[in-house]
Amino acid sequence: MVKKNLFTLEYSQWLKQYRNRFPELYKLALENETIELFKDNLRTYILTSIPSGADENQTEQIKERILRLIEFDGTEIDELSLGEKIKISTITNLWLFLRKELSEPVGLDFLIDMYHQFELLERYEETPVGRNWLKKEMERWPSGLDPEVVAIRQQNKNRIIEGLIRKIERRVSPSSKYQFSPGMTREEKYAQVEEWWNSSRFHLVMAIKSPTELNHFLGDTLSEQTMQTLLRGRKKQMPFFVTPYYLSLLNPGPEGYDDLTIRSYILYSEELVDTYGEIKAWEKEDEVKPGKPNAAGWLLPEGHNIHRRYPEVAILIPDSMERACGGLCASCQRMYDFQSKRLNFDLEALKPKDAWDFRLRRLMQYFENDSQLRDILITGGDALMSQNATLRKILEAVYRMAFRKKKGNELRPDGEKYAELQRVRLGSRLLAYLPQRITDELVEILRAFKEKASAIGVEQFYIQTHFQSPLEVTPEALKAIEAIQKAGWTITNQLVFTVAASRRGHTAQLRKILNSVGVVCYYTFSVKGYRENYRMFTPPIPVHYRKVWKKKSGDT
């Protein structure tokens, strides 16, 4: 196994490390003057190696990993997110590195991973992965309901409120409801902001929109390198949006909980900033051209309101504040849409126009006239970013469409009936980003829609949310969860498997916390994209864990 101190080695030290640890491999690289000769002899070396401590099946898996790298070295793949072909050069880069002939340095993570593969080839050590081991790893990750975490966040809230008071005092916006009356004392101002804190609108209006402001609210704790990266992103007009509430979840001090999983969602990497402006659509099905089927073969209405990949389900993105979010996730799979400004944080400009009502009716005709659609996912952006009146109109349009589709089937003969609407989903991360949005009025809208939609045969009602860390499950989030559940809607969670979220025990702890409050863990998926999300991609599970995890937990 790669020892921890190897992660601290400089690039210049790695050649010596390889030479000393794997002299046979080093010798092969020097003696073979072409990559083809090196791969031929390396293949023989792999096949004749016998890892100590490994059984027959484990030995086969260890060898297979490196043999596949040899097999695919030199081949090309179509990288859809970049729109170009990429050559696979894993073994070639290793050969050039050992010969000191690399024209450009490879990443240290590449050297660490390859080192690990060849170390397993010599000595196999199975890491015990049992119930006690897993419990110990899970206990490293507190939730936002733990008293110690709540106490730190109360201090964060106090600090942020003080910053918000100064921000409001400097604001020149006579029309804003968030301003202080003349003559208010400091204590009265604090009490006023604390009251406003319970309003989602307040957090959206007062959202942090620049790196400098973010650093200020975090007590000037961001590193110079982080600030330089964020400021470069600002020059490229990258959107930046963090609510005061979500900011209070971070831990800027040296003591307390590890907030990397949520911190990595609001701090952009160098790779993301470098590529912003040149990002291609990650989902080719999302590219819509008038009169032409998308990559999945579906002919869609003109515009970018409906996305479709599968026969039974289509995504609806309304022309409303749903085209914004409670914050921009650094790994967002719709970064391409933010880049093209179809999604943004100009909340006033996103308020629905008069033409939207007509467009909404036309979009509902698409669902009504399709014989296979039975599942509508209303998202964005974020479905719950819409104001209550707008959301009520959208759900009413969905209800009327479902009613007409059901009535239409009464006139169709058997064998020709259309699929009727069975599932309605609202995609929203506001339960984690801004739980104050879940008000009594919103809950009543959801309850009333479920009641009448159920009467015409709609069976499933979901809020499809996204908790990334146990730290996001706060008392405020729990209150929002319980309110939605009382309205009769099921809450499901999807998890993006980032590097920070994939640390041992973290995902298991998140699932445990969510299950305990009745949230169904729906699915986990890998980060999408290419170079822009390089820092987010989770490394593969080491071979010596894979078999044990399948056996012990059923995870793959």
C-alpha cells in the first residue's frame, strides 16, 4: 500500500523512489529503446510475477489492471465533453518518465497510482473491512445535528450577521425591504437581521457574489492561491453565489469539524477556472437544434425548456427563477448552461414574463401528445427557486395536462392508449442550500397538488434533492424535510461522488443520517465533465478493497 509519506514527495524525488522500489521495472524502461519493446517485455514481467500474500483470484485481478493499461496504451477515445479525440498514453508516460524523457511532467497522482499498482504486484495486503472497521470510519464524520457542530455554527452565524449589518448599512437601495430604520441601535439591528435570517428571500438578496466578499465573511481565512484562482474566475465572468446560511455551515477556524466536502462545492479549482468559457456540453442530449432530433433521437420543442434521454421521462426547465440556484456547485453538471448564461443568478431578470404562460401551455402539449412519457422532472437550476405563484401555475399546468391525457385515453382503443402521468418530481438542492425556502405556503401548494393529482391517477410525488455531506443535515434542514414529508411527498437524495465525499465512511454516514430522518438515498453518480472537474473526480477503488466491499456490504 502507498504509505502516507509518499504523498509529500516532490516530483524530482519520484524517479529515485521508483528506481529503488522497482529496480526490475526501471531496468526494463532503460533497456528497451522503443515503447513497443517496453510494452512487450513489461507484459512478460507482469505475467511471471507472483504477488506474495495473494490468492489466485486476487493475483489475476492485480495483473489484469496493468495488462489492460498496456492493451489500451496508444489507442484513442472520443471525448464527448471536449469534442475531440484523446490518446491514451498511460504506459508510454511511465516509460518516458523512467527514462527522464518526458516533454511535459505528469501529475503526481499518476505517479502515486502507478506506484500503487506495481507495489501490489509484489506484495498484497488485504485491508480488513468489517462492521467494526466501517463504524469507526463513519464516526469520523459528524452531522449538522451534533451539538458541537451546532455550537460552532452559532458562532459563525453571529460573525456573519455582524458582517451583514455592515453590508446593509453600506447598501444604496431605497426600494429594498432590507434596510434599517433611522436611529436603530446596534442591538436592534442585530435583532432585525436575525429575524430576516429566517426568510429565504433575505439570503438570496444578501448572497455573497464575489471572492473578496467571501473571504471577508470567512474572516480572511482563504489562502492567497485560492483567492487568486477565484479572482481569475471573476475576470472570466464566472458566476459566484453563496447564501449567508450556507456560508455559516463552513468552519473557518483551525479547530472543529472537517468541512472539505461542502467547502469544495463553493471554491472553484484552477482547472475549472482555466476551462470556463470553453466547456462543451457534458450531456450531448442537452444540445437541441430546431427541427433535428437530439443525440438520444428525440425531437424536442424549440428552445431549452425540455431535455430528454429516455422514453418514459423528460425534464422540464421553466423560464422562471428556476434557472437559478441557491448557489453554484463547483461540480455542477449544467456548468455548460451557466457558461452560456441560460442559467444565471440575475433573479429579477429571471422572473417569468407574460409570454411564459403561453410557452408553458405549448410545452405541456409535448407531454400530452407523447405516447410514452409518464414521468416529469421539473428542475433547472432549481425547481424551488420559483416563487410560490409561479410554482403553483406550473403544477396546475402539469395537472391539466395529466387530466387531458387521461381523458384522451378514454377515446383510444385498447393497444393504442398513451402512457398516463404517474410520477412528478421537483429537483431541488434548497433543502441543503437554503431550507428557509420551505415555508407553510409552499408546503400547502405541494399538499394541494398531490391531493388532486392523486385523484386522477398520479401515484408518485418526489422532491429529488441533493445532500452532499452529513454536515448539511442541520436543524433547519430537518425542519424542512419534516414539513415536506407531512405534505405527502417523498424526499429522495442523489449524491455526487466527489473526492471529498468519497473518503472512507463519509458516504455511509450520510446515508445513515438521511435514512434516520426518512430521506430515501436514491442514487450516487460520478462527477461529469473532463479537465474542468479534474480535482473532483474520485479515484478508483483499490483492487484489494473491491472484493471485500462486494462481499461485506453489497456496494460496487
